[in-house]
Amino acid sequence: MKMTKWLTPAFIFAVLLLGLGELGARLFFAADISGRFDYGYSPDAGFDERRDGVVKLFRAGGRRFHPQSFQKQRPDGTFRVFVIGDSVPRGPSFKGAYPWLLGKELQQHQVPAESVNLALPGYGARRCQVVLKKSLEFQPSLIILHVNDSNKYEDEREYRRSQEFKTWHPRNWPMKVFIFRRLYEAKVEKVFWRLVPEQIRAKFAARDADAQVAASADPEEVRARVQLAKATTAASVALARENQVPILLITQCRVWPDGNGSFYFEDHGLDALGQSLAGEGVYFLSMKEVFAHLPEGRAYFSDSGHLKESGHLLLAKAIVRKIGEAHRQLGLTVFQMAGKDGGG
């Protein structure tokens, strides 16, 4: 008798509506939600490998790739570059970012090149490593890994999210439903977060902008962030070497006012990391060295760390110079330096 109290037509209709919504999401938006709850830790999310041999990049599974496509098998004679990193190499726009500009610069140096932008906003060293592993399946001639010590907060938060509700224990069943899981996320997303009582915010310790800013300023957190970047980058370099793929490390810098009307550039020890890892098949380029010596170096930055399009172009030219120095090791016998100094 008690069962019939809640087993009403309204309840049955709600369950039916929920079921239809879930079915529709999985049937018609399967690609979009693929890897959605792996939060960047699914190797395949955003990569559409088609039967005709084309790989298309699209936005899915927490990965906001710039839409691009390339052949899974690298065409003969093509110098293929994959750029992996965070919002800095992703750029202000697809064609305003240094991965795209790099491809154009290489072509001007008579190199039949293609440069693919695999950079993703909010990605730290751990999730960049996931992308790097996937990129090795597509025969890169060179991997450019943009090394930054930021986004540890996001990486760790998304890793915890990816591990939640993974088992098929009955208590996790509701979270296997896409709609319920998305509603759960919405509860802790920034747009709703300030509406949640402080006690709940403290309990869930989710995406609170104030907490993130506090964490980024804490000396212990900064040390842990840098250490994680070092360890993970070293592992990524080892992975590239193991697969005999050359890798170029570009170390991030930031620019800050010095209080006297000028600015100074800071690399958080990332330059030392890049230098320590450089060696056979591993190359290193410091953003600090590219910009700090310029009288108007600050003018190339849109904020403390991100570049304007002019800064991306300058960095692309610096990368071309670096590739020019190593062109024989990279198998670029057609590389032409004459008349192309690659300067700003």
C-alpha cells in the first residue's frame, strides 16, 4: 500500500521522461559526451579517428580543441609538429596562436610542414601528458611541449572528479545517469557556487575561485606545483625518448610590475628544468630569453602570462630558429635559413 503512494502517474511520467532524456543524450550526443566524465584523463576524448584515415579534433570530454584534421598516417616527406600545452599555446585564436604561425613560418623556410594545436585551456602537466601519449600514435616528427607550472589545482580537482563514482557500487548508480551527473557538477560549478551555503562549499571544496587564488599564492602550494611540473615533465620527456620522437620544451615565463614603473620576467625555475632535461633528441627554448631582452617585451603580453598575437608570432619565429639549429638532427635536409633570419 505504501508503494502505491509514490508510484503515481506523475512519478512514472518523470521516470519515463528521464529515461528518454538519457537515451537521447547517448544516442544523439554520444560523441559530445564521450569521455565527459573522465575530465581530461580519457586518452581518446576529442579525437575522432575515421575509417578513411582522417583524424578530426573536436570539443568533447572536457577538451576544447580547436577544430582541426590531419591524416592518421603522416604523409611522406611531411614534417609533422604537435604542440601540447595549456591556454598559452592555444592562443587568442586558432590562427593567432604560435602553433598555426609556426606551420606558416616553416613553410616559408621551404619545409613541407603541418603544425597541429593540441593545447587545452586549464591543462596542467598531468593532463598534458595524457594528450602527449595519444599524440605519439600519429607519427609526429616533433612534439612541442609548453611547460608551465600552473593549473595543478585544476589537474588535481579534475583527477578527483574522474575517480568519483567509477565503481558500479549501488550508491554510484545515480551518477551513471548523464543528467544526474551533470546536475551534480552544476552544484559545484562557479556559476552556482556562491549560492551554496559556506558549510557546503567547505565540505565539497570544489571550484571556488577564492580558494584557487589562495592556493596559488601559498608558498607550499607553489613549491608543490613546481615539483609536480618537474616530475611530470621529466616523465613526458622520457616517454618521447622511448618512442624516439624529438621533443622541444618551451618554458613559460610571467611578467610582473616591479613597482618602479617597469617590469621583470619570472620563470619559477622552469628554465633550469628545461636546461636539465635538454640532450639527445630533447631541445629547450625559454620564453623568458625570447622576450626579456626586448625593450618592449611586456608589450607582447596580454596579461602576466598570455601572449598577444604579436607575441605568438615572435615566439613562432624563435621556434623556427631553434629548429634551424637542429635541422640536421631532425632530418630537415630542405631547411632554408638564407634570407630568413626569423627575428622579430
